[in-house]
Amino acid sequence: MGRITRWGMGETAKTAGRVFVFCFFFGILAGTVVGNLGFLEIPQALEGGGRAFWGGKSLLDFGNAVMLNRPWRMEGGSAEKFFYIGKERLGEGLAAWLLGLTVCAVPFFWALAVYMGFSLSWVVVCYTVQMGFLGLFGFFLSCFPQWLFYLPAWYLFIWQGLNRPARVRFLPSLLGLLLFCLGAGAEAFVNPVFLRML
């Protein structure tokens, strides 16, 4: 346990960051292989949901952020839609923030890196299987512009989680939460314009 709590202190913070990047790319490789080998079902016409299913059990939920898994994603923005998306994104951000304050934060973020890379590459595989090379364009349209806000927000929470000792950093935390709110607004009100182009 002592070794885990020392991760992220001083020089080891760089090592923890390198391992995080390695885990992310390992997840991308694994998701690409699994998606192309057909171990997980790909939703029909991108409508069945952004989750991967294996034996009837949901494995991935990353697609809720990017895939055309619900007709209301293409509808115009409303306060109800904004609050629903905002609640989901803020919940994810707050969970990462709280886990970043625990002694097991570094291994948690390594596991999160594998999950994020795996699910990201699996969603890209879904798009390319359904739309061919244009699936990459479709994927980027489905993420735009909300990921311009989500990426820096996640970077702030991951940075806090990998830098030990754990402590509450108010300014980065508040900035991260604000970015999640702005991303939810972009996802609710702006992203449907791009989704209708698909």
C-alpha cells in the first residue's frame, strides 16, 4: 500500500503520467482489435446504443457521449436536455475528482485510461463499419464541439489524480466543472446541428 501512495510524488509523477499514456494507447489497440474481430456486437445503423454488448451484458458506455444512440441527440437544444446531459457529465467529473483524492487514485486512472482508449477505438470501429472511411468524419462530427471542453476538463482531473499527495485544488477543480457545464451546453444546443449533417 505504501508503494501505491508514493506514486505521483516528485519524479514518480512523470512515470505515472507515462504509464497513463501507455495504458490509453494499449486500450486503443485492444478496442480496435476486439471491434474488428467481432467479439462485441456493433449497433445496427448506429441506433442500438453506444454500448458494446457481449453475452447480453453492457460493457461500454462511452458511446453515450458520441454515438447516434438516441433520437433526441439530433433534436434542438432545450433546458431539459441540457440538465440531463449536464447531470451525467458532472457526475462523471465529480466521481473522477473524488477518486483522485484517494490513495488508489493512480491505479484507478491507469484503469480509466485503458477503458477510455478501448471504448474510444470501439466507437470509431462502429462508425467505420457502418459508414466506411466517412465514419471517421461522422465520429468527429458527433463529438464536435463538446469535446473541446471535455478534453481539458478531463485533463485537469487526471492531472490532479496523478499528482500526489492528494489534495483539494480549488481553482483547477472549479475550472474543470465549469468546462463540463460548457461542454454539456455545447452538446445540448450546438452538436445537434452537426449531427443533422450525417
